[in-house]
Amino acid sequence: MWAYNLENENRHNLTYDDLRKKYEELFYNNKLILPRMTMVLTTRCTFRCKECIEMIPYLKKHEDIAKEEIFRDIDNLVSSVDECVFMELIGGEPFLYKDLDEVIRYILKQDKIRNIAVVTNGTVNISAEMLSLLKHEKISVIVSDYGISDKCGTFVEILKEHAICVQVLQEQEWFAPGEAHKRNRRMDDLKRQYDKCHSPWWCKTIYKGDMYACVRSVALHELGYIGNEQDLIKLDSESKEKIGEFFKRDWCEACDHCDLYAESHTYCRAGEQIKQ
């Protein structure tokens, strides 16, 4: 797994296995330590990827989440957990989010959130003020380079010139999640797929006051393909028990609308764009 094996001196020992152990601790002590949490800031993006796992091109509207709502979700998360090892800020494209600097500064104040990662496609010009902020020792930038934009290489060079902790994912191939229709898989197949996809501990996502099983589930709810609460919980200031139980669920409805790690999965070119 690519994530978080970073070269920053404060994070070089945080490997995938370390984060897996953090998840296992959920079952063996009374502390609620989350290995990773993803937060959606905006559904606007500079790309229209055909096989986007978040289904961004297919959403009915694209919008920024109000910063006040983001702050409230962070407060509710922090009040309910003992630690979050990594908070990932995503879009869409997070550098399109006008209040990104304020959100980052707000998270930096939270001692329970140990590290922040901003996930980007590297196509948005960022200000000198943002570059200065990204130098913070708790922050890293993860750049997905699909090989379809010359801007990405320049973006990465600028980050390196400013001594910002950066990791480049030179992805040329994805698992294809497929269309959103229901597959009608058996429960044992859904559980196997859910576990193999690392969804129980790796993919939880916060969006508009709810915590979802994964980013795919967010889009499926927004588009009306699923509507039950198997895939989400409401966040509030006393969510510790709910979050703990949510992490222990062994399947989610979104898996029945997705081919990632299914027995019949296929591959596609990373970042292939929808033709206009």
C-alpha cells in the first residue's frame, strides 16, 4: 500500500502495517484510535475521470462544503476519539476549496489528529501563503499523477523547492469500480470484498455531518442508489461508541455497487477522462 510511508523525519516509521495495528487496537483496549480518516471538502474537480471512485463527474451538483460544517465535524470527531493518526483532506480537488488554509489551521490545533495529508491531482496553482503553511511538520501532500497533465510535474517541483513533504503516486492503472447499479452479490461475497478492500479500517469518510463506510458510499447516497444506514453513522459530540461499532462492521452496501476487489474485477487506465 502506497500511503504514509513518507520521508519526513516525524513520519518515516508510519507504514501501512503500523496503521493496520492501530485498527487492531480498536478490539483490544478501551481507546478509540483511528488509523486514517478522510474528509471531503469539495466535490469540484479539475478532472472528469471516467472511473472516479467518488463518481465526481456523475454528481448532480458540485459544491464546496461550508467551513463551519467542516469545523463542526472535526469537533465532533475529536471529542469522540482518543487519536486519529492521519486525517486526509480530499475533493474533488482540495486546492479548489477556498477555505483550505483555514481548515488546515483548524486541524493543526487538534492534538488528537497527529498528521494531515492533502490529496491532489497537482493541477491547481497555489499561493505563497499556502506553500508556507504546507511546510508544517504535521502536513504532507499526496499527488496523484495520472500522466495526463504537464502541470503535475511543475506542481511537484514547486513543493520540493519549498521543502514540503510530498509523495507522488504515478498511477497508470486502477481497479475499475464500474457503474453504480446494484450487483445483487451474496452476503459472504460482500464481506470478503469489504475486507479485501480494507474498508473496515482504511476508507471511512466524513461528509456533511455523517461518517461513511467509504468515498464511494458518499456518492451512492448522493445519487440515490443506496439510502439505508448500514453505510453511515451520524456524527455528534458523543459518538465514541457509535464510531467503534462502525469500524467493526464487516460489510457495507456500497460494495454491491462497486467492483473494486470483486472476484470479477477489471482494470482501467488511471485518470481516463470523459469525452466532452
